[in-house]
Amino acid sequence: MSEWMEYINRKQASYLSQKRKNSGHEAPYNVNLWGIGNEVWGGGGMMTPEQYVADYRKFATAAPTFALNQFSEDSRYFILSGADANKPKERRYWTSSVMKELAKARPPKVDGYDLHWYNWYLGKDFSASATDFNADDWYQVISGAMELEDILKEQYDLIQDGLEQMPEPEGEFDQKLEKIDLILGEWGNWYGKAFFEEKALYQQNTMRDAITTAIILDILHSNADKVKMASMAQTINVLNALILTDGKEFVLTPVYDIFKMYKVHRDNDVLDINVTDQNNNHIKFFASIKDKIIYLNVINFDLTETININIDLPSQVSRYQREELVANDMHETNTFEDPNHLRAAIVEQHDNVSSKELSNIGIKPMSVSVFKFELN
């Protein structure tokens, strides 16, 4: 471990830093995010919390900084292997036990806690398909995505409870462990048939996956005060992918469009939404604001019904636009033969609106819309 870190990050002359330079990278990579163990409750070691924390202490303490001054600012960010969030009993036991072990003696450096959660839909004998499904499958997968919010709140609270157990420092060189960030290190839809693909875990995705991705991103944005970082599994070819490849060919999936549409929320402030008279529970909302621009997500995951909404804004709007990703059939996707079958597009753009309330806006079934409202 220490040799690998030296090869990557050491700027002072050494055998390994010279080896990096000889390999074509003169400057250090300055990697600061380090996961110490991965899924150690499973394939990463089948460990108990006690075994893992004992090992974590050794590796976290031995990891080199390459600083010439021991009081130099430490930019390294150490990530502890969090729970398997798909197992309710185990995840609560794992998180509370890990925190208890850290509190038994002077705690090591810990910055992040890496929770993994998949929206499993395996079917009988791992038969569930990413592309061949019925209406019940559609709603079950979407319902599974919405369970994430309670899991994040539960795990965040367990971490806070554990931090309260940490020992008080007794010396000038001791520091109290007062903050550990919650990280969702892996997330995404996972269907049973992916286990048997010739390309391991290769998985196509449809409008169903676009809908669940939008729901999960809205959950993460709504809980930005609790979740520091999140990483979807995975970017290319595997599971909830944005891009599929076949040799030199590639295709952008519907999930790609959701990420592209949702870029507008970066660095914004979350807005509270007051939903009244909601007769249909197949619609979800999220909003953020930055520089007098409100961005509103509206997800309608009903398979057949267009839902009409009224939007009451905090002040008058001068102009607005609406970008939409919508399917006519729940199985629709993008293929190598038809790579742009399902693409987001701006479907409305209005200038000189001068209104505070927008009435009777139709939200199509199987759709994700992002509204942009420029306030006066």
C-alpha cells in the first residue's frame, strides 16, 4: 500500500517516484481520496466489524503523507468501508458496531463512510430482465428506488450517534473524531440476468432506469446535507450505465440524458416544495435555485395518465423553458441500430411571461421534465 501511494503521490526523489516519471508522468498525481478496504463484509474479506476496524487502524496509520513537516496540512481523505445497505439488519449492525469499535481507543483518521446500495430486481432464479418486463415490474423497481431515502437518513443518524461515543482527547497531539461524511459509493439498478451476461454484468437500460435514476438523484440532492458524495455503478457497459459500447461503436443510454438534464442543479441551493391536492402518487418533484433561476424537476412514472399541475412560484417569472425525456412505451431504449430513439429535448420556451403562477401544465406519463424559471 505504502509503495503504491509513493509511486502515485511522492514528489521528492525516490526509486518509486522516479519509476513514475520514467513511465511518463513527471508530476505526482496528487490523489487524495483513498478507500481503505472495499465491501469488507463480503468479497473484500468476509470480515466482522471488529476485524475490519483493527485492520483499518493499521492501514490508516501506516499510510504515508510524504510531508516534510509533521504539522503540514493533511489533504488525504480516508474512506472506511460502510455497510451493505440492501440488508436492513446487517447494515444497522455493521454501522453501529464499526462506530463502537472506533470509539474503544484513540480513533484513527476517518473522513468518509462508504455505503453501497443496489436497487435489486433479480426475479425467480435471477430471471429478471432489464428490457423484458411488465407493468408490475415497472412499479416494483420504481418503488425500490424510493426506499433509498429512509436508508440514507437511518445511516446518517447511526454515524452521528457513533460520533457522540468518541473519546475526549487527553493530550495536545490527540484529535477528537467529530465528523464522518456519509458516502453512497455504489448505487444503481441491478437485474438478475446481468449475472449471466457474456460481458460480465453488461446491462441495457430503458425508460424505467431513466425514471429511477432521476428519483435517486432527486433523493441525493434533497439530502445534500447528509450525503457528501455518491458514485453510480457504473459509467460504461455495466448495470446503470450511461454509455454502452460494442467494439468501436457506442450508444448513449436514457440514463445519460438524465445526468445531462440534471447538470443545472450543480452548486445550487435546495428549495422546499409545498405539494397540495396531490391525488396521484405517481408524480415526484425537486427544485433548486441559483442566481434568481429556479430549476424544477417533475417526474411522472404513471404508465398511462397525463397529470396536470399548477406551479406557484415565489415571485414573477420573466421567461421559462422545459426540457423533457419521455417514452411512449415502458420498454423504449437506445440501441446501436437506433442510438437516438429516446433523447431529451426542449419542448417549451416562453419569453415575457410576467406571471407568478403557471396553470394546467400537462406532465406526460413515463416522463422526466426539468423546468427553468428565470425570476424577475
